Amino acid sequence: MKMDLIQPFISALDAVLAETLSASVSVSDLAMEEEGYCKKGPAVLISIKGQIEGRIILDMDVTTAAGIATVMTGDAVQESDPVVRETVAELANMVIGNAVTLLNDRGFTFKVFPPEVHSDAQIEKAGADTEATVLSFATPQGDVYMNIMMRYLRRRSRERTLVVTS
């Protein structure tokens, strides 16, 4: 996977978590997805299509999400509270907003689709022509996971411009 496609998401999550939680965070683990991603708890999926395409999944266990929601709201949040899932979606929105700015500054053209709460236990594997990277960010509230699957759009052969030679 090209670092120029995933680095904006890594930088954005790092910045959003550090600012939101008023604490330092660090990447605690990095792995390549091979068999499909098993989510840990509340997860949000955001799709991107255009010159680059793929998806980003932000995921954390429910205890971590409740801890982050408590920090964000300033009130104690229980794991069963609906704001827990909303917290994951709001973090995903902030991360994507920051990453999109970085990618736009690099000249990429694409469309970002609204975040979707992902309810399946396992997320399908990236595919033969696409790699996915899973990063774990250590925070004081627990680990936050980001699954990044991005690639440059390859034009299909029938869409290529025909070159006429004389």
C-alpha cells in the first residue's frame, strides 16, 4: 500500500485523538490485513471513490468508546448509552475531515460517502489487488483501531483512450 495514501489518515487520527482527549497517543501496533478484519466493538465505515478509492474503518471496544465519550461530553457515559456509538461516528467524521484536507492539498479528486455504523462481526477482506493496513492507537481510555484500505483507481481497459498511429 502506498504510504502517501494512508499517511493522511494516520496523521489525522493521531491529531484528533490527542486534541480530543488532551493526552498523548501512540501507534501501538501495525499489521497487514490478510483474512478480513474482525471488529472489536462499535465501528464506523467510510467509503471513498474517485482517483483514489477504498474504505476506512474506525473501531474500538465498547469500554474504550464509553471512556472517550466520557471525556468528550464531560459526563460519565455508560457502555450501553447510545452516545457510545455516536462518539465513534463523530471521531470518524473528524478524522476523515482532516485526512480529506490533506489529500485534497495533494491534488487528489474523490468523493467521501457518509459514515456508516458497521454492524457485521467481520468485515470482508480487502481483495487480491488491494492491501489493508490495521493500526492500533494506544490512548489513556484504551486502544482505537483504524483499518485503512486505499488504492489508486485503475482505469479499465475499455475506458482507456485509443491511440491512433499513422
